Amino acid sequence: MRYVLTVGVILVAALGIAGIAHGEADDSPGLQLLGVVLVIGAAAFGIRNLRGGS
């Protein structure tokens, strides 16, 4: 189960990074913000998952 959550966190972080990159190319601050929120959320969830929090 932990493996599935880890892969999910990595995929969401990659999606966020892609959103940041596409937002930069299109000059879209909203897409960049959504990408940053996805990356920060994935990092927070991943850290919480590794530490064993509920």
C-alpha cells in the first residue's frame, strides 16, 4: 500500500511540475499557481506518509 501511495505522490508532483512549465511557456500565472500547489501538496502528503502520520 505504501508503494502505491509513493507512486501517486510522484505522479502528482510530476503533474505539478508540468503545470508550472506549461504555465511559464503560456505566461499563465493561474496554471503556475496550481502547479506549485500540487507540488507542495504532494510533498506534504509524501512526508506525512513516510513519517507514518494519520
